[in-house]
Amino acid sequence: MKKRWLLFLSLASVGILLISTTSRPQASRELGKRTKAISKTAATSWSTPVNISNTVFDSESPFLALDDNGKAYVTWVDWTGGYSRNMMFNTNVSGSWGAAKIGAPLIYTAIDDVGFPTIAASPLGGSASVAYHDGDFSRYLMSIFGFEYNNGSLGTSHVITNDAPVACSYVTMAVSPTTKNLFMIFMADVAEGFQLALKYQDANTKAWTAPALISANMAQSNYLPQMCIDAKGTAHVVWITRPAGAVVWYSKNTTPTNPNTWTAPFQISPTTGLDWTYPRVAADADSDAYVVWHDLTTGNSEVFLRKTVNGQWQTAENISQTPLLSETGTVAVHGTTKEIYIAWHERVVEAQNWDVLMRTYEEEYLNGPKKWSAVVNFSNSPSYSGEPCLRATPEGDIHLVYFETVGNNREIMHSYKEEIKVYPPTSLNLATAIDKILFYSEKVNTLTFSMNSQNQADYLDSYKVYRKKVGESDDQFQLLATLNTSTFTYTDKHLSLTQKYVYAVTAVDKGGNESDKAAVTEK
């Protein structure tokens, strides 16, 4: 394959520089009256946004990853002057956010179409990988670079696609929760145009495979891939082609280590009315996919969602439905309840002030099944904010990062919403008595317990009491009774004097979620 010189392989030279106009719009900071179509009340169940960048530079393009413990790992770009930029990193894995760290300065500073970092975290916690594209002057090629975070330390940035003989750019990454392998998909500038290529890092050997073109490629240039990997290990990827404007495509692979087993590309949106759009994808525990993008097909820039239900694609839904410009959507999904969270940035003032807006499809614990919320102005700031990125943990905690203008520069903000969890009862106690009835004696065991103060009383539905014989495995627990939420005692009668038992009590919420067992063994 023909080697491309850096001057000509620059994506800016073929027009991709244009995509930055949406991701970094230079909006006026004049203030004005917000449209009445947007709620002014921020979502109260979310944490107060925290500034996690705190640098003297403009911080933009945040990207977020989570481990299974709910810890966040964030990368972004700091603009340090002209086209000079630093790839940045921060995490709250220690329990709180520390000072932001410079992962690497960009090498190629002649254009603004380099960088665009992405991040993936180990599900086990404590480590994450950042990747981005930059100029490799040792080979005069645009290449994928990366650095790693491990237990408090950042490694040195290095070229990951040094085995690719062509220019590589716009990388997306994800870790498989089943194999712990790290996968990346990126644009490779081959003779046929930009094609999607895959590499993965073996979780055990830490060795990267050679790059390989994936079977889902279209017979035209493919741009801006974004991927996720679901709980079953199935990889999902979305991207665009541009035959005459942006078209959104999707493919999946149940065996992502094999680049030849991607499904035939499925057309998510046959037309968007835009030159560029930025699709994002999430998936639930059943491998159903959720794709968001923005387009102009309604005559206004709107954010759309298209999803599968039991593997079947549904009709696209207009999620934003606001009178002003909605752009750069992001999506997260609760793996088991299939609650949906979508955010985007919106021009909420005619003078081009932008805010981060959100809409959710959540279960109402007290008021019935899942339903779409109204559009909420999440950032609701007099300054300019945008570029949201959402992620969900396997248990359903939702995290959000975005940038917001604070003082004279833009900072990266982080907020989260914890899944309503149900905790086991406390103070579980077992009292044993012997009842003598004429010539017969029987044992009576009485359980008492208390409501866990971590539970929200209005969300609790019942308590369940279980019993097994001492020495049996936990899967031998048998349900004895379901109690209402005002009952904190249970009496088990007519028991053998010679058999001892183990009891367990759980709490159940109105969503049907059951806590872990609080257990006590008869002495």
C-alpha cells in the first residue's frame, strides 16, 4: 500500500477539518431569554457537577469510561495556544478527583484535526487506556497513539499502529467484560478510501494483534466509528458514509477477535441532511443496540434514537423535539432495566449560547412503568457548555461529563446518578424457644430485624424470609414468607428439635429489585 506523507495524509486536507465546527462551535457568549420549550429545572437526582479539569486552558472534547465499581476515568483536550494541545486525564478511582494530569502533548500542531482522545477502562478497576490520533514523524504518517493509567501512574505515550503501513485516525475503544481484551476500531486510509480497521490487545499477554480491515466496511469511505461491547461480549459499532451527505450505519460482532464475522451493515438513517454527523451507540445486557445521532430531516437539527427490541430494529424517534439546534448526542443504557439516558448540546439562546440538555426513559417506582421524561436543561448555565458524554455501569449508575465555561476558560464537569439500590435489613436476630404440648415438644424460631436506613421507605415493597438447613448450599434457601414493609418479625413453628436452620431476609423494592440476603444461623 502506498505510503502517505504527513502533509497530504492530514485529514484536514480532505475536508474533515469541517467536523470540528459542530463539536467546538464558536458561539457568542451574549445572554438572552431561554426558550420556554425547555425545562429550566436540572435533574435533582444527579450529583452537583464537579470541575475535574481545573486548568488555565480551554478544556474540551471529554470522553468517559467506567469500571464495574462505578469509578470514572476521563480524558479530554487542553488547548494550550494556537493548535498546541495536551491530551489530559483524571480519575476518581481513589474515591475523589485528583489534579488533572497531562498524558501527552500533541506532536503535530499545524492543524486542529488531530487528537480526539477516547478511553476504555478495565472492568476490574484501577487501569484505563487512552488513545488518540497524531502525526508520527518517524514514519510521516498519521497514527494512533496511546498511554495507559495503572494504579495511580500514567505511562508514556507511544504509537499503537506502528504496524500499519497507512495513515490511521479517529479511534474508538472498548474492553470486553467477558474476555477483558481491549479492542480498538479506527479509520485506515487504504487505496479504496477510509476503511474501518480493528486491533485488539490480549488481556493476558498484553500483545496487540496486527491491524485488519473489518468485514462490515462499505464500498466507499467510512468515517467516525464509535463502538461499545455489551455484557455478553458482543461488539457494536456505528459510523457514517458520505455519498451525498452523511448516512449512519451499524454492525455487530459476537466474536470481535475475528474481523471477518461482523454482520452486514445496517442503514440506521438513509439520509441526515448534513455533511457530518456523530453517531453514538450503547447496548443492553440482551445485546439490543441503541444508536443516537443528529440530523436535519425535520428541517431543524434534532437528535434521534433508533434501537433494537429482541434484535429487531424499531422506527427512529425524534428525542430532542426542540425549536433550536440540537447536536452531538450521546446515549447510555441500564443493562437490565433498559432505561435510556440521552444528552446533547443545544443552542438555547438565539445569540448562540449552548447548554447540555437531557431526556430519559426511566422506570417510575411510584407511578408506573418506564416513560420518556420532558427535556431537561441539565447544565442550565448562563455560560456556554457542550460535548456531553454518558456512560452506565452494569448496575445502572449513570455518569456524565461535558465542558462548561467557568470564568474565562472551559472546564470539564462530571456528574453522576446512582441507581436506586435496595439494601438488606439490619439487626437480624434469631431467638429459639421450645414449646411443650402434653407429650410433644416442638421448636419455635422467631426472627426480628430492622429496616436498613440506606433504603428509601417509599420505594420498598416487601420483605422476604428464607430458610435452609445448616450445611446446605445457598441455592437450597426456600422462601417461607413475604412480609409487608411494616412487619419486622417472623415466627417459624413446628420445627424438629434436632435440626438446625439458617434464615435469611431480603428487602424488595417497588421495581422488583431484591437486596442481598441478611442471614443468621441457629445456634
